[in-house]
Amino acid sequence: MSVTNRIHLGDNLDVLRTLPDGSVDLIYIDPPFNTGKRQERRRMKVVHDEEGGDRVGYQGKRYRTVELGMSGWDDVFDDFIAFLVPRLQEARRILKAHGSFFLHIDYREVHYCRVALDQVFGRDCFQNEIIWAYDYGARSKRKWSAKHDNILWYTRDPKNYTFNFDEMDRIPYMAPGLVGKEKAARGKTPTDVWWHTIVSPNGKEKTGYATQKPLGVLDRIVKVHSNPGELIMDFFAGSGTTGESAARHGRDFILIDNNPEAMDVMAMRLAEYRPEFVGCQPEIQQSQEPLL
């Protein structure tokens, strides 16, 4: 059975060890951030309700909030890097010669992750530290409020890797009057600082999964660092954003997560692109056969 366009439920290290050397074109992971706390998110959706709606939307239409419950996990590791390094080693092994690896993390562990990745991939294979900056949520009164994540980009080969410059989305100039009408209309290419909002709590993109990342961030990585028909992996797949981005842009995917809730969310989300996912109820299996 093909392992592409599949979702696996289980320990990602076990699944990674079943995959052949040099088999994946692009890997993006968004592991737990080791915040030292239990992370919980309220899940909800809104439905159209002109009579009892508690929210007002576009054109004055009213919507009612429906609680779907809470989702959460204990984001605590005794030794986070010891947990991560074997998975990084497997990631490097399964990357193709031109492949790229992206690790999405935050300020708490990024410096340790950078050292670990230097050791696994080699310092010369480090390409960029991308800052994903957003402006949402509570503000601290005791220090500068943390409103960014870090995305570390490494390549299997320091000089031979996929980078489709022409596939970059364009962003507006901050001072368009200084560059002329033609350049202002075209926009400019992004730098290593990406300003992008989080997933809107009330937006269509929202799945209710606690760690969901926005499609806009993954679309940029997928389009620039892979080609149509290539294979993309996310082994901390969560809500399945990487899989949706891959499917939207004609790539294949392998998604792995150990949370049964993630399986349900991903199957529903990807059914639009993979009809065989409709109605699937993934279950834990002892074998390493694809679960979907």
C-alpha cells in the first residue's frame, strides 16, 4: 500500500523509522513548545441565528456561538531536546538530496533547537531563521509581549535545494509612494520576517484544534520549497494544515500525530481533497501500515 496521502496515528519516531532513506522532499514540523504548562483551548463554532444570535457579522447578520468543548495537552518535557533529537536524525535521513526541513518553535527552546539542528544537519546546512510575527492576544505588563514564533530552515545539502523564488507571494510596500506605481502594484517579496495573523477564532479556516497554524504560513513554505507532485511530511501534524496546503498545491503528503482528536480533525479537513477520508474513523494499529 502506498504511504503517500496518508495519516498515521501513533508515535512519530516509530513511523519515521519505517520510511526509506531519501524519500521525502520537504518536512515541516510544529512540535510542542515545552511551555511547562497544560495548554487548553476552547473549541467553538458559529451558526446563523437571527433570533438568538449573540454575534453580529457581515451585513448585520446574527450568529449564535456553539460550544464544542475543550481540547488540551500537557506541554511539559523533562528533557525536550533529548525527545526531539532522534526525530531530527530520522528527518534528515529520509530527506531527499535537495530537501528542506522546517522546525516551528518559540523563544523558550529555539536556541537549544538551533544547536541540536547544527549537530544533526551541519552548521553549513542552516539557511534561515524566519520570524513569524503576529499581533493578537494578551499583553504583558512586566516585559515586552512575546508576539512571534521562530521557524528554523535547514537543507539536506547546503548548496542544492529547492527555492522557487517566482512562487513567492508578494506583500505591499510600506511606503509605496517611494517606489513608483509599477513596483507598488507588483508588491515586494517577503524577507525573513513574516507578518501574518493567527487563525481567526471566528474564521472559516478555524478547526477548533488548539495548535492550528495558518494556511498562509504553510502555503508560503510549500510553494517555495517544493514542486508539484513532490512529497511533504509533517510528523507533528495536529490540525493538518500542512496536509491541506500540500493538497491545495498539488503535492502529496504524509501526516503523523499521536492524538486521536487530531485524526478526526485531519480526516474531516482533508476529505475535500481526498474523498477516501470521508467518514473514516482512524484507530491505533500495532503495525506501521498507513491508517488512512
